[in-house]
Amino acid sequence: MKTWLGALFLIFSLIGISQTEDTLYAIHKTPIDVIDKVFLKQYRTLKPKVIKVYPYALYAAEVLAQLENDMVKLKKRRAKRKLCKLSYKNLKSDFKYALQDLYISEGQVLMKLISRETNMTVHEIIKKYRGTKDAAMFNLMGQLFDQDIKAKYVPKKEYVLEYIVRQIETGEILISDTPKIITKSELNEQEKIDKTNRKRYKKAARALKRQKRKDKREKKKATTQ
């Protein structure tokens, strides 16, 4: 699943909260009152994901803007294709393993942030720079991995995500200035750590389940005596 997200991004990349009890105030042109714990729960879930993937979204927007500027100077279609291939080669070398390290939920956030920063959906980007066939193929793959590459970013709908991004823009939340680059060995090491953590979690979950069954039996036994 992580690998698919990395491959997808490589294709289209060519181209503190104020709080009073449970009340938050988010600003988006006009004040929006957010008065429920659902907002806080979503905020805590989304914040680390945004911090991780937002640098990639900003970089994608920067690459697309530069690519557009460079392509305007080229008249021949062959030269434009060559430029795209060169961009792909450079990006693949730098970010292949970093983007493979994204989880599906992080990829979903990245899709939305790419749309926010480029004013194009991921599908539109792939279609424009790689063609209709690639866009159709990755749309199908996206559906298999719970990714909607046609999703458009709507600030009012994604108000929690927008709130976090605006905190980044105002400096309330600090993020890396550049996307993180991971080597193959670092990715392999991280996968080993993730695998070990999953095993520990499953082991702890099984132990907790056994303990609950034991406590239930003992409680039932005590009541019958």
C-alpha cells in the first residue's frame, strides 16, 4: 500500500490552538465557531499527518510552477517530453523511498493538500502531464487502495485540515522547509521497526483479551459461590 502511494506521487510530481474548554475558533475569511469534541479529535488525528506530508504538497506545487515556466519557453513537443522525463528522473532519485513510507491515511491527506496547493486534483495533474491512459490507470489503483485522486480540496468541507494549514502558514505550527529524503536502507529499517511494533501490539492485545476472559470467569465463579 505504501509502495503504491510512492509510485503515484512520483508520477504526478513531475510536473498553539486557542481553547476554552471544548470551544475553538477557526478563521477562514469569516469567523467559524467550532464547538464540539469531534473537531478536537480530528485535529489531533490530522495534525501529525499534515506536518509529515505538507512539505511534499508544497514541493509538488513548486515543481509544477517551475515546470510550467520552463515549458512555456519550449516550442517543440519533443523538448517538453524530454524535460518531463528529466524531472521525473531527478524526483525519483530523491523521493522514491520517502514516499513509499506513507500510510494510506497519510496519502489521503496528501491528495487533498496537493489539490489545495496546485488548484488541480491529482487526477488532473496526471492527465495533463502523463496522459489520459496513466490518469485512468492510477484512478483505478487509487480506488483499490482507498485513494480518491479526483478529490477536490474544499476549505469549508475540510475545515479541520484548513485550520491546521493556516496554523502552519501563520507560524503557529512549524514544519520542515524541505520534504524528507529517505534512503533505501532507512526505509528497510523503518519497515522492520513497524513490523516489530505490530507484533508487540498484537501480542499485547491477545494478552489483554485473555486477561479479560479470565477476569470474567473468575467474576462469574465468585457470584455462583
